[in-house]
Amino acid sequence: MTLDALAVIAILTASLIIFLKHWPLLIAQVLLTIGIFTLGGLFLNMIYIVQIIFSLWIFVRLWNAINYNYLLELEKTSRIPQSYTEGSRSGRKRNFLY
């Protein structure tokens, strides 16, 4: 994998983190991206692996957030029984990493 491809993956991961609304992870991604461009040798290979695993984890979290939003919409339109909005809860989340 080239450095350019890894930079594209880092930028896409940062945009997914913005969708998830989790700012500390965005700072961690920016620091990881800076590490991609400043470190070399063995550390660069470790950062490649960490970036790929981190990107996949963020993608799974985004997938879960999309599923949560879809189920919440079904609940609020009374198409499925209530579980997230039970007991007059709104079903809102501060961020989607939990």
C-alpha cells in the first residue's frame, strides 16, 4: 500500500468520524494522519496496520449507527414495537460509538 492510498483512507475515516459526532476520535485520527507523514521505517508499517484496523472499526460503528437510525424511524412511525423509545424516551444518542 502506498502512502497516498493510506492518506485517502485516513481522510475517509476522518469524514466517517465526523458523521459519528465523536470529536476525541477525530483528534486521534488527525494525530494518526500526522504520524503517517512524519514517521518512517518500522513505525510506518505499524501505523499502516493501526490505520486499517481503526478504519474498519469506524466503518462497523457507522453501520451500527445507520441501523439504529433505521430502527428508530420504524419505531417512531409505529411499524415495529417500541424498544428505544419505550417509556417516553426520545431515542437520541450523544454519539454513536456506544
